Amino acid sequence: MRYHDLHLDELLRFEPTGGIVRYARERALILDAVALGSLRKELIDTVGQEVARGLLTRFGFAHGWRVAESFEQDFPWDSEHEWTRAGGRLMQLLGLVVVENDEPPKEPGAPLAASYWKDSFEAEQHLLHVGRAEKPVCWTICGMASGYVSRCTREEIYFFEDKCEAAGDAVCHVVGRRREDWGPEHHNLFRYFERESMDAVLARVAEKLKETERRLRVRERQTRARPKAPPDMVVKSEAMTAVVGIAQRVAKVDATVLITGESGVGKERIARLVHDESPRAGGPFIAVNLGAITGTLLESELFGHAKGAFTGASRERIGLFEAANGSTIFLDEIGDLGPELQVKMLRVLQEREVRRVGDNRARPIDVRVVAATNKELVDAVKNGEFREDLYYRLRVVEIALPPLRDRRDDILPLARKFADVAAERAGVKGVKLTPEVADQLLRYPWPGNVRELENSIEYAVVVRSGPIITINDLPEDVRRAVAPPMSGGEIRPLDEVERDYIVAALAAKDDNRRAAAEALGIGVATLYRKLRKWGVS
Ligand SMILES: [Zn+2]
């Protein structure tokens, strides 16, 4: 077998559903280059460029050495030369670099090997995280080439770059020689391959570790102080974590609570949390929406009625306040309460007793009231629509729930939870979101808050055609949302946004201008005119 016969199809083994991936029989990981790049940057920042270079060089060397060994056993090479040459091929197949062999003239003093490395991931990541370098930086890959070839030849072979993309050269160029063939100017580079400097590394790392430990302890203390939300609640954002903390603390004291926030933010869930974590948790949590019914009917619903109190009151009935005796009542949409009932509610809160409709007897009750509103009650008080005394009675403690757009960290965890729930209801398992969907969910402002998110995901689970929710499964409003102008911290000129959007639409339609124009709802001629204006061909 010759080195160029190596093919990714035969080297890579994986299950389509993921799990263990094997590369040339060894367990392999599919790693994001940027992630590796940030680890590399972290190393540089933590232990300094010198030490980081040594660590990465030896990491690469060990990797190369190991792969050379498994390649020797796994493939029937025509010759040792083919096996050695397979190293470059391997680095290309791993996606590290694109290797072009440079055939140096066969003359005395010529290097053993020389290659051009194009698109080095390491140079790319260095430029990305650290910026332009003064000297070549493909340390890991040089280490790997050295390890691989040293194992094959059983000699000390070192590869160093004399050109590197990260240092401003057009491509990286690397040369490999025996240790003794490198001139004295390279001798100080051998130390990166040697472990002697490990002591120094360890001393420095130990110092850093102490520092990290100290920071960890601080973090731990902070984490311990963080409230723990019940398992069925999705709370990732700082804002919501704070709300849950307040609710849990308030739960322990028997004060009346007013929960404020836009429609659909989950006020009832917080009210229930206040009940569940209170000493009244053993009793029922009675929820009533004051916006749903009005007048006498609501009054009798809340306070009960005597037999014959009004037409249809054929028998005596207790109200929700009495039913909630010893426990908690949740009054949603308290801002919708009419003036007459506001007076009666105030009396109930002040006197701690109720009078059924058509009955003069006062009955003592022991009920904790949690009210909620999506209205600005302060304004309603100013306008004379809501009694000021009742407002202050209710608002002993106020918990303000932030809208979903102000706690973006909760959007995706919530969406995934709703997808699981909806999938289970639909009798399917593991409905996932594509990254595009996740992106779009974050882009949309969610005016209807958590409820709208839940409905949208339920909708997507129902209409989806495969095991994954794609962008086309989302409700139209969500699908069409464009990034809010402030998301990048700056407002871009409309013309520029339009150009980018149209170019993206063209790409999505495989550059079919007719199809793109149709999707954009503009004429083909208009599209051409715009493209000409921007000089887009
Ligand atoms: Zn390089």
C-alpha cells in the first residue's frame, strides 16, 4: 500500500447517530477548531508563550508518534518510505493542514523533508485569538510531524517552519532534518521537545493552580448562595435566578405578594412556587382569573353565596376564598377587578373575613393572597381606575418578572424542554432543534413571552416532517424575525442590511434570481436594479 491510497472513508468509523468515533481504529474526537484555538490561547495566557509552545510541541510529538505506531500495524505498507510519507497525508486527512510536498534538491546538506502547509488550522487559530505573530507558530503540527517521522525512522527528526501564515507569509513552509543536521541557530529550539523544562512548567502551573483554586472557592461560595429552582422550572438567566430567589424568600413570610410582568411570562408558575415553598404548601393552591368573569358571578365565585341570593342561586355555595382557607389563593389579572369588587376585596384583606353574597354573616378566613397583573397598576391608580389603598394592600411585596427577551439565556433551555414535552405528547422521542432554529429563536423578540415560545415549539413539533425541527417548521412570525438592530451593539445602515439580506436570500435560492425575487416579494427587475446599485454580480 502507498501513502496516497489512504482515504478518509476507510480511516473514519462512526455511527450516524454519533457516540464513539474512530480514526484509524483509535478513538477520535471531532473537535471544533475554534475551541481548540481558545484552549491554545488559554495556555498561552496562563503559562506564557514559551511554555505553551513546549507543551503544544510535545503534545503534537506524542500524537504523531502514537499514530505512526498504529499506522505501522494497521496498514500493509509497500515500504518504510510509504509509511513515513503517510504522515503528511494523515495530517491533511485530519484537517490540520493541506500538505504540498516540496522536493528539495538531493544535494549534501539538503533537508530530509520539506513541505508547504496551506490553510494550517494552527496559524488560523493563532491569528484569530492572538493576532499576527513575529515567528512561526504551527507548534503542534511541527511537533506532530517530528513525532511521526521520528517513530518511522527511529531517529531524532525535528521539523521547524521557516515560513508561517500567522507571521504574514503566504503559506507555511516546514523543513525536517536530523537533530545533528540542524545548524547551531536551531539548537535552542530543541528544548521545546524536551521534558526537562517540565519542572519549570510544573512550578509555574502549581502557582497558577493555587490561584485558580482560590478563585474556585470564591465561585463555589457564590454558587452555594444561588437559589435552587425546582427541577421542573427552567431558570438559566441571572434575571430569573434572582426572581426565583426572591420568591423563595418571600414564600417563608406570610405577606401578600403582587407579581407583575407582561402576559405569558409565567406569573402563575411563580405564584405556585411561593405557595409550594411556604408553610401553607400542604393546602390547595387555588387560582382564579379575575379577567375571565365579572360582576355578581365573580363575587359569588370569590366569596360564595347564600341560597336564593340571586336568580339561579338554588343552593348555598362557598367561594374560592373559603375553599382556600388555611392555604393560598392566586388572583390573576387583579387589574381587571371592577370598582365595586375592589371595595369588597379590600375589606377581605383588611378584616380577614368574607361575606357570602346574600348573607350578612362574616366568616373568618386565613388565606394568603398572591395577586398578579400585566397592567401598570400605578398608572391605573393615578387614573382613578384602581384603588390606591387596595394597591398598597396587595403590593406588600412585589415580584417583577422580566419579559423573555430580557432573559435570553432562558430561551433555548425552555425551547428544548417544550420540544421534549410536545414530542412526548405526540408519542415520538428526541425531537431536536437545528442550530439555525436555535439562532432564530434567539433572534425573535417574543412579545408573547414564554407562552408564545411554548406554542411555537408545540406547533413546530406538530408540523415537522422529520426527527429534527427545522427553520421551516417554525411559525411564520418567528421564522421571519430579523436580528434586532441593537443586537450587535450598533445600528447598521438600512441599505447595508438590505444588501446583506438580499445576498443571503440569493444564496439560499442557489443564485436563482427569479426565485429569490419571488421569495422577497419584489420584481425581478427591482432585484437586478438593486444588485447593480451595489455592484453585486
Ligand atoms: Zn505555520
